[in-house]
Amino acid sequence: MRNYKAFLNTVFAGMAFAAMALPAHAAEHEVKMLNKGEKGIMVFEPDLVRAERGDTIHFISVDAGHNA
């Protein structure tokens, strides 16, 4: 019975460490909200983000016209 509990503790500890490692591969993207940019008025830069599952996208209000 002790060996079984030790085995389960080892398995659960390994699963916990594996789960904590997953977010380490996620990327963070910043998208600026601009009143005027290279492509016109009221634009996002960059205008295209290629995000993967688990990535985080932050929208940054650069100009006063965006109250996000």
C-alpha cells in the first residue's frame, strides 16, 4: 500500500510539473490602437497577428481617442 501511494504521489507530481511547463511555450503579442497610422486613421498595428492557441494578445491604447 505504501508503494502504491508513493507511486501515485510521483505520478501526480510529474503531471503537475508537466502542466506548469505548458504555458512557457505561449507567446505574447502587443497590438497598438492608433488614431493615425501608416495605413490610415483608427488602425491597429500590426494589423495582422498570427496567434497560436494559448498565446496572449494585449491591445495597447496609444492615443487618447481609444478608451479601451
